[in-house]
Amino acid sequence: MNSFIPSINYSSLEKQNSLFDILEYIYEQINIIKSNSFFNDKICSFELEFRLRRKYVNIDLKDFLNDNSCQYSEFSYNENSKTRYRIICSSTYPCTENENENETTITPTPQNEFQFMDISKFLNYLEINKDQEITETLNNHMEYTKKITMMTFYYFIFKINLSIEVLLDSSQIKRYLKIEDKSKIESKNIIKSGNSKNIKIEILNQSNYKYENISNKNDNNNNDSIFNKDSVFNNDSIINKDSVFNNDSIINNDNNLKTESKYIEKNKSEKEITEYAIYKEMNDIDAKFSLSILKYITPIAKKRRSFMMKNGARIDMTVFDDKNQLEIEFMNNTYLEKDNIMNMIHSIMVSLDCSNFILDYLFFLMPNYEFQKPITPSLDILYKEAKNLINDTFYVAAKTDGFRRLIIIINNLMFSISENFHVEYICQTKADNHMVLDCEYLDGKFIPFDLIYYNDEDLRHKSYSDRINIMNAINFEEFNNKIIKKNITKCSSFSELQNFIISFNKFDNPSIPNDGIIITNGQSSYYDNVKVYKIKTRNTVDLRFNGRYFYARDHLIKKSTVNLPFSEYKEVCLRYHQHKKFYSTKNIKDVPNNKNNNRNNNKNNNNKSNTEIIDNKFYCYYYRKQVEMINDVPTKTRVVTYHLVREKKVPFIVEINLDNNSFVKERKDKYTSNSINTFNSILIASYQKVNLEIFTPSSTVLMRKYHNIIKQNILHKYKGNLLDIGTGNGGDLHKWKNFRKIVCVEPDREKIKVMKERISKSEIRNRISILQNIIQNVELNDIYDVATCFFALNDFTYRDIDNILKNIGRNINGTFVILFFDSKSFKENIESSSILYKKCIIDDITPIKNLLDKEFPIYLLGTLRYLHKECDNIMLVNIHNSNVINHYENAIHSEKIIEIFKKHHFNITNHYQIEPFSFLDSSQKLYSSYLRIIEFSNVTN
């Protein structure tokens, strides 16, 4: 676990090649080198070595090696970056511990150093797959070798080296060690930097001129005869830059081979020089060089355990100084199949923790990565964005009730990454490429809804439409049934969205529960959170509870806002005390180790995966995002990092349903609550009843909100004193905040009761007064800057409107705004599941159509009004799930209304129909098209 994500190492990473390609290239080079005439397989052998990269994997092998290990001294001299001489001696099995070895020192872990990782799974793998332990054979082992590194690769947490190992004559060393006291060798002072130069100087002094001259003569010609640079080392896509070695290293650095070949070439006509003399000269030089190493290099004391595996590989585990080293060696790799090597390496990699590398590699592929967070839209946001969604084309998909995960596929290996950056290995796949999928996880299946990286390209800047097209072209059969293709539907109209919602459960796997939909603008990039909308079947929020209060992160949430009934609050308190008891110090021994919990996180989400035990105390950890804006020219750079946070208490997170004010469940999978911004957006959505039902054909929520926004846009233009005619239940109360004084005229007592209840909770309640009367009879003493009559005008006849203006016209000094249904715009009757709006009197058939309830007073009144031309018709209105049920109103014509207002010295300042709203079905669009807004003024400029 790293303190920061990404670590300081991520920027130095390079694109991962498949292990198959790496091995294929290595085998090709081995065959080329073997076929060279200068290669002597009697004294040279290839070594393919996989070594753990310490900057990504910290393992502690001390306890394991203390059981049964061999101790030895190693003298090591690096002639250059590719060539190393090594002498191993003083091998003792079993090792004898010194008194000082039991002394331990505790050093602080640097910020970007990783903690020691659990190796229990690796040891279990070792026990199952080993053929035998060969540590005992290292007893009294003596070795003098020269290793020439031919090429280097980096694969996940491994560094891969292909080397040629040359066995050198160790007879002189053995004789020297018998004479020299071993204790003096092991207790030499550490050499200074200048001493390494002495080795080279002494070698030159001890070597005769003939050897030195031969070693440096015509090197280039011989190199070209051994290697064809174009054919061997031109594959930049496979070879790491560091692995490109000097072609003459095999010859120049191998004194045995090179001296032999060049000496023969130079003196091939001199018969008197025997082969024995040649080797004698070489051995003398090696002997002097080896003795120089023993003289000037301080040995390192090491402990090792070695195992031969069933597949012929060798595993060495070594401890020295503060280092722990794990090596997998394939000494005779040419006979071992590539598939066997790959399976072994992948198994060992999975048995260890490679999450640090995976996270760094994620940020290497996609720098400054952030999880996209869909927003819960209010009706206002839907109103503003509906037109853009239709114009840009949008996509809708079912929101799976699961857990958010990233799937990262690196060549053939699949990993998942949680929102708290917990990494899990999933499986090997047939997909031989790089990709990152944004998914929901449920019951062992990953359900992707976005593709953000694919085949060497970061797709986050591309439009969602492009990303979906690329994802749809992927063959999901390559993922071993771990990834299920999700139905993501392209929509270009509101009716298509409605059709999806009606049947969205049928599109996806019936066994996978859905709790809403996700609407995404087709032109949005992955960075555009505000263009991705989450609409749930119920509006729930995750809050932290401390035994008494609820919190959204660090913000206190009032109990009245959550408004849980006592029984529900009692249940939350009971669950909290159970949680507190479970994570108490007394029960610490009964809680599974968090490392095991982490590894089972994808299989069992009932355990806290973000807890750990330190000094017999529980700690909760999570990563907190930190964003820094760097003002580059001409653009700004958003730098995103994640900082590890540890808390002494394991938070208790609960899910609350704000729609019906109830406790849903404890969120054991969550480590933090929702932010205050998220809480507020969900609270508004709950208040406005934004859920899936508003998109069904029978819902009128969007239409009524649309009409409310029209009124709000009108009122925002004015201020001063307001006279509102036909206030009804007081639904426009929140739109009056910019007015100094408001007078409401409403004759209906029941509606006034509702209005008073709303006013009592309003922050502008002291500015509002109510007159219970009809507007024709009301007596006004004040002067009003603005008068409004919204929708109530259709309850009046032409004569009523004339009487209203006679009564209150002198009390208005400013603007009179009316919003009504204009019979001039009427096209046809409307009959749908959400709206009934039709004429009751049809001239073409009969003067009176039997649509009216003859026992209802409106029957006679409407007939008289129509016959006396006080209205153009009688309309029957029924708005589903609203207060307008079986309502009869007058059809009035805008031109006649204008004449009446002009008669009372009110002139038109604005006259228009409302713009259509894209998120309405055809019947609601037609009904809204009948609306007319006219703004009058009786003030002359």
C-alpha cells in the first residue's frame, strides 16, 4: 500500500509487452548467439532470470530463511554496466547465526516506499510446485563466474535478464582461500570509491603487453562478423532501451573466448605455440584478476534458500543487508516451453501483491485519472439540458445495483480496481491488448458501461458516442465469461427514452438488479461529469452516523432534514452499536486479518475491505483525492493525486431513502459518506420527485415543472410589490423572493389552508398576505408594481376580465402579466394517458355536446356563457396525478383579451408562445403549445 497514488515511479514506466513476445525474442537471440562460431558451450551457458523489482514489491524473507538456509560470502565486481565478476565462497549449511543478527532496527518507511507484502500465498505455491529443496547442496560451494547481461526487459513486477554466464578457473582462488584466514576476508573494511580503480590498474600491470594488445586490436571487425545489427537488435517495440547492449560485449568482456580466438587468428602459422600454452597464459591472467577482486572487494554476507521446481526452474530467496531478493532462474531455458515459463511467472506474480505496479501503470496509461461521477439532476438541470441531449444524441443504460470497478487488461491479464484503489487479479484472457473498462460489479460479473483506454490510446477525450462504438466492436467472448456486455441504447427523442424505461429490465440480464438509469450526452468526454445523469428508482444517500448525528463527510445534517421516524432512527442506533462492538479492541482477535479480507473483496462485499489492525487497534484507510491546478501557458493543467488517509475509527455508513424517509441498509462496502454537494443534489431530486416514474407516459411531473420554470423566468424580471391573482395552493411561493411585498387573492378556503401551511415554512412569510375573495370584488388600497394571473385566467369569462380591470386597474402602476391557454392556438383535442383536454361544445354537430355532467352547475352556467358569447367554448381538463382533475374552464381568445386590456389603458409590451420542451411526449408538447404569455403595461415612457 503506497502513501500516494501514483507513486514517484509511474512516469518512468514503459508500455508492457506480452511475456510471450518477450520470450519469443529472447529465444530468437539465443539461437543466433549459439550459432556463432565463437560461442563455446563448454564454458558458457545462458541464464534467464526473473527478479522482483524492489520499487514495486517489498517482501520480508528473514523469517522464512531463518528456518533452513545457507550462509556464504560473495565478492562482486562490476567491470561495466553489463559485465559482472562474482566469487562465492565460505558457504556454510546450515548457517550459524551471529549474536548481532537478532538485533533489529526499525527504520521509518519513506512516503513512496511500499509496505512489506504478505507472502503466504507464494510460500503455499512453492510448497505445492517444488520438486526438492537444494539449499543443502550449497554447503562448501565455491564458484567463480563472469556474467554478461545480454538484454533486459521489465514485465510487471519482474526485471528479466538474459545473461551469458562464463565459468572461470577457480583453482587459484581455492589455494588462496586455504592460506588466507577467512575471518580476515569477511571483516575487511568497505572499500572506498578509488579502490575499484586499483583493481583495473593492477590487472593491467600484471597482464603482459601481449594480452593487452590482443584484447584491443581490430575489435570492430570481429564484432561485425559475429552480429548483424540490423537483423538482431532492430526490434524497438520489444526490447527495452536499457536492454540494447554493445554488440562486442560478448567478445570484449569475455577474455577467455576473445583471447583464444584472436591469438589463434594472429598466430595460426606459428606451429611451435601449443594450445596448452594459450590456456596457461589465460589462466594466469584470470588468476591474478580473481586475486585482485579478493584483495580489494569487501564481501557481502548473504543467506539463501534454493528450490528446484517440478518444471526444471530454480527459485532462489536471498537476504543480505536490508534487502530481500527473490529470483526465478531458468538455467537451461531452451528446453522449457514458453507456455510453462509464462504460467509459472503469472502464478508467482498473482501469489504476490502486484497492486502497486497496476496502479502506477493505470496512471501511466491515463495520467491524472479520476473516476467519472454522474450527477443526480434536478428538474431545472433536465430542463436546461434536454435540448442539448436531443441535439447531441444521448445514450441510456440501466444502472446496475452493484459496485463500481475499473477493469484493466494488460495483454492477457485482467485486473479489477475499486474506487478505493484496491486491486484484484481476475483471470487470464484471450484478449491480447491493452484496455480499461469502467464497470459495475455484481455477483462475480463485470458489466461495463464505458471504455476509456484501448490499444495504445487514451479515449477519455473522445466523445461517448465514439467510445461506445469502439466498445461495441470488442469480442466479449474473449473474457472468459467474466465481463457481460451491457445494453446501451442510443436515443434521439424523448419517446425512445420512454420506451427504454418501460422495458429496460428486459434488455439486461434478469438476474442482475437495476436501480435506475444513466443518461449520457453522446458528445461528452469522460471528463464531463455534468453531462452524465444518474436517475434512480429511489433517491437514496449514504451518510455517516456517529451514534447521534448524521454527516455528509464533515458536514452535519439536521435530523429534521433526514426526518426519520423514531422506529427507523432506533434501528440505525441499534446497528451502530453492533458495528461499534464488532470493531472494539476486545473483539480484535475475532476479526479476520484485513489482508485476507482485501483479497476476497470481489467475492464477498459484506466485509470492510478498508480496515487494518495496527498495534491491536482498528484503523480505516482510504485514498483522498487532491487536485492541483498548474497555470501553464496557454492552458491549465489539472494534476490529480490520491493521498492515503488513516482514521482511528471505522466509520459507520448507512443508506437513507429520502423519498419515504426510511433506513435502507448499512453500507459495509463504503469507506466514506457522500459529499455535501451530492447530498444536496439528491435531496432536491427527492423533493422534486425526480425518479424513473417522471419519464413514463402517464407522468406529468416534467410538464408541470416546465410550466413552473416558465413562470419563474417571468417573475425573475420584476421586483417591488406583487399582486397575484388566483394563487391556489401557493406553489409559486419560492418564486417571489425578489419582491418586497406580496398580496395573494384566492377565494377557495381549502386551497388557502394549504397555502398558509407553505407560507409558515417560508423565509419570506412576513412579506406575504392573503385576501380570501374573488378578484372582481376585492378592495385594494395599495399600488402594485406587478400583477400576475397564471393559468387562473381561463376560469374567467370576457366579462369577468373586464370587471377585474375596472376594479383593480387603478391599483396597478406597472406590469400586468397573464399566462393562459389561448383558444386561438387550439388545434385538436388531446386524449392520452397523462392528459385529457377537449372541447365540450362542438358547433359542427350540435350546440350542446353531452360531455358535461348535467347535474353539475357548470352545465347550465357553461351553456349560458357560450350562448351569450362570454367564452369561445367550455374545455374539460384532466391532468394525471395533479390537482387538476375533471376541471372545466373557459376557452378564451388572445385577440379578445388584448382588446379588453387596451380598453383599460394597458398596452402590450411582450406577446409570445413558450418554447417547446424536448423531454415531453407528443400530447404534453401539444397541450403546452396552447399556452400564451402576454405582458401589458399601463405606464407610458
